[in-house]
Amino acid sequence: MSSLQDERSAETRRRLMDATVDCLYERGYVGTTTTEIATRAGVSRGAQLHHFPHKDELVISALNYVFNRRIEELHALTAERPPGDREARLIAFIDLLWPICKGPTFYAWLELVVASRTDPALKSAVRAASDRLTEGVLTGIANLLDCPSNRAVELEQLVWLIFGQLEALAMERILYTEDDDPPVFTNAIRMLKSIAVVMLRAMEL
């Protein structure tokens, strides 16, 4: 019986977390309320309060859940190497990363980052999750590019370039309603690939 209860409890928490991510994406941080989350998750307010008595607890749990989903998405990109040499693999990685950067998980994460600006407790949790995300990304890309440990600094600079530019584009993308990327975005990503390849060559792997 205990095992069944544990499974039901885990399923309820998962539904609450999925609903939180959807709510953050569709309604933003301000519109993400515990009542709305419970409704979307299809659970009673009592069940929601049992698992998360306070909104802060739910938000922090959602933060870690979003973090884990981003890590899973990124690990999936680096788990199987695209064909070609290092430069080809790097370009393919950027192509695969862009849809994720403009997807629901990123925008849910962005809502939490923005909200953390004026919330010290949330900021601490967001910063910790961001640091863990960076570590996971560095490990995955190091394997993807066969990067030796003595090039860790250069690799980190390359990662910051790629993610910084794509996430900046993703924020700007909010202003557009078209399904397809406008030419300015396509050109910017093409330029990013060129710069990233130059940096990769400079690493002298």
C-alpha cells in the first residue's frame, strides 16, 4: 500500500510541476497562481496544499523541475553525436539548440529569472540552478567536441557565447508572432555559427 501511495504522490507532484511550467509559459509569473496550477493539474486545492503549503515552495520546486527539464533537453542533444568533424558537430548543435531556446521550457525559466530580480530567496535558488545547468552543459559539450580538460576556460567562453546569443535572440523573438523566424534571426544565427567555429579553431584541439 505504501508503494502505491508513493506512486500516487509522485504522480500528483509531477502533474503539479507540469502545470506550473505550462502556466509560467502561458500566463507568466504574475499569472501563475496556486489555484490556477491546481486546476490545470486536475487536483484538488487540498492535494496541492498538502504537497506545497506555500507558493514559495511550489515556485522553488518548479524552478528545479524546469532546470531538470532543460538539462534533459540539452543532454539529449549531446548524447548522440551528429556526423562530421568538430566544426560540423558544433554547427549541428547550434541548429538543434535554437528550437529549445525559443521553446516553453526556456520561457518558463525566463519568467523565474525575471521574478528573481526582486526576490532574494528566489534569486539564490535561480542562481544555484543556473550554475548547475552551466556545469551540465559544459560536460555535455566537452564530450561532443572531444575537448581536453586543459581547454576548460576556452570551452566555457564558447558556451557563454552560444547560449548568450541564442537566449538574447529568444527574448527578442517574443516580439514576433510569425511561426517562422524572420530573416534577421536567421542571419544572426548564421553569424553566430561563424564566430563559434573561429573560436573552436582558436582552441587548437
